[in-house]
Amino acid sequence: MTLPKVMGIVNVTPDSFSDGGQFDSRASACSQAEALVASGADIIDIGGESTRPFADPVSESDELQRVIPAIQAIRSKFSISISIDTTKAEVARQALAAGADIINDISALRKDPAMIALVRETTVPVIIMHMQGTPGDMQLKPQYDDVVQDVIDFFKGRLQWLESQGVDLKRITLDPGIGFGKTLAHNLSILKHLDRLKKLDRPILLGHSRKRFIEDITGLPVEERDLPTAVVSALVAGADIDIIRVHDVASTRTALQMAEAIALAD
């Protein structure tokens, strides 16, 4: 059993669903990154635009003012991999120049036509996510014939397009987009059938941390969802997931240690 890498989240936004406003300064973002590194994070994901349901878009200039100082501060202190969570090519470009190593685009390079040119110019890893609709409307009435197959078909199409654009598919990681245009039943089906996604032969990132589907099951408010997040992390560890994106790295690390110990037992 190979444990997934753990990606710790630093949202430098005033309105993210879980930690909005907590890390929206250079000092607080760096302090949070330090805590995540100490807890065992392998990657730090920096985002400057909330993608919670019904979130308003953020201007390029505002997003740059949020993420670039945070990336510079974190890079000045740590050698850890940094990913920039953005759909804007210019934000990604400046983030890479500031020290980021990975592009994490929830629109799967669909929102900004300039993003594909940046991807071609660079050699950095790229994460693409499945989302039905946009953050502004994705949770209004999501519908699928077969959510797992629909997500697979979406990724097949994106991978074919990326290959036609001259992008080495070895750079691409797939994120099925838990909570992005999905009901509780859709999210659970994806979590149950991650093995089907692995047949696409690309690394898989799972971002389930503190999401609304946990409240739908447990009734827990967002600030109390780290335990069920860690439980899900442990349960999916055996599905050969490559990256788990979470707010609380320590609890997920502990859960993964337990999952590994059980898997390796006689």
C-alpha cells in the first residue's frame, strides 16, 4: 500500500466556506503553512478565490494581491511543493514566477482560453477538476445519468483535448470534484467507485475536506468536520488515491497511518 500525498489548504480569501478570512494576510498564510508543514503536508495549495457554492467571482487584480504575497512568503521559508488554485492564466503565471510548482484549475482549463498556452509553455504538473456548472450555479440542480461514468467521460474528453494541444499527459492529475455540482448520492457514488477512475491511468486527487456532504450525513457544522474528513481519507487510502487535499493535515496523517498499518498486517 502506497499512502497518498497530503495537500494542505491555505485559503487567502475572506469568504471561503471553511476558513474564510483566517489566513488572508501574508503573515497568517505563512503561519498556517508552517503548521501544515509541521503536521506532515507534502504540498501546500494556495487559493485566492472562493469556489464555495454561490460564490461571487473575484477580479484578477484582487486574486493576485491575495495569492502572490502568500506564495512568496511560504517559498521564502519552505522548499515544499506549492500549488496555485486558480482558473486564471495570469494568476497562474505570476504564481509560478513567485515560487509555485503546480497549477490546480477547477475549470479543467476551460474558463480562461489563455491557460492552455501557459500549460504548453511550462513543464509543471497540472490538476484538472470535474465540475458541473460553475460555483455560482453548480448546486442548483445537478443531474447525471451515471455520475461516475459521466466524470470518466469528461476526463477522457479533456485528456484527448490536452494531448491534441501537445501537452504530455504524464503532467495531468484528475480531481473528480467532490461537492462541485454533485448531490450527496453523487459524492458517495464517486467515493465508492474510485477504482473506476483509476482506470484512466492518471493520478487522482480527492478533495472531500469539510464538504457539505459530511453535514448531510452527520449534521456536523463545518468546524467539526475534520474527524469525518479523516475517516473518509482512511477509507479511500486503499483505492490507490495519489493526493488527498485537506484543511487539517494532522488528523488525516493519523488516519492514513492507521489505514496503512491495517493494510500491511498479516
